[in-house]
Amino acid sequence: MEILDISLTDWVGYAAMATLLLSFLMKAVTKLRIVNSIGCLLFVIYGFMLEPAAKPIIITNAAILCVNLYYILKK
């Protein structure tokens, strides 16, 4: 499926990138971690959608997601 000649995989990658960038504009740390976690989750999905799967993208963003969730749930 392509929209504007951009594949669904690329759309997920762009959404992940935009969400991650948006998270760094947050002043409140908890809000930053929540938005950053969404971006990391999108990057994990994106990594699996790539052929072959991009293990460095998956591993790095899954680890960051776990760190974010730890600090979110710690409060």
C-alpha cells in the first residue's frame, strides 16, 4: 500500500521520527518519556517492517522503551 508514492513502512518510519523529535520539545520529563515511548514503539514496529528486519533499530528502541517505562511506572 502506497500513499503519495510512500510505502506504509516509510510512513511508520516518518511517524516514529516525528514523534521522537516532538518528545524533545517537552519540558515536563514525564510527558517527554511518554511521547518518546510512543516514538520508540513506532521505531520497533518500523524495524520489524523492514526487510530484512533491522535488528539494531529494534534492539535500541526496545531498550529505550523499557527505560522510559521503568521511570514512568516508578512514580
